Amino acid sequence: MIARTQNNGRTITGICIGISDARRYFPRRTKTIDLELDHLRIRCDLKASFWRDCPEISDPRLSAWLEAKFFGQKLPASPVPVEMVKAGDAYKLHLLPAQHLAKTPGFGLIA
């Protein structure tokens, strides 16, 4: 599944799953999601808005990990694609080249 980074203009705040992927891959009763970030495994709470109109995963540890991937560089203004690969009961995250996002149905690059 392909997600994309979310930011508030200054920092990366989390990742946006997309409404169709949220409904497809996460049962409605799901309250948390486990993410594998390189060697770190974290559990993130899913907010009620995840199921309505904002399928975003936000966590300070996730934000720090994403920003560390751009260490010494300016954070991108456009969303960066993030691959989420199911690994047991967790999802491994990997950043993808930006051109991959433009080819993903349901995700257009947002300036």
C-alpha cells in the first residue's frame, strides 16, 4: 500500500493512508497500528477521524523518523510516497522516490 507524508509547512506530521486503503486494509474496530521504522517498532493510536475523513497516522516518533530521512536537507514541500508493507501484525515503512506518487491512483502531488 502506498501512503504519503503529511506536513504543516514546517514539519512532517505523519502519513496519510487514503480513504479507500484505510477501508480496505484496516478493520473498523482497529484502534492501533504497529509500524516498523528501520529497527524501531512503534504502536500508534488511530483517531476517530481516521474512519471519517482523515485517514492519517500521527505520532511524534513517526514524524521524527520521517524527518530524519531528510537530515541536512530542506523538507520537501510536496508529499513524499511511503510504502507500507505488511510484516506479520505490523507494517514496515519505506520512503519511495517522489515520481512514484504521481503514478499512484488517488494520490496527486500537492504543492
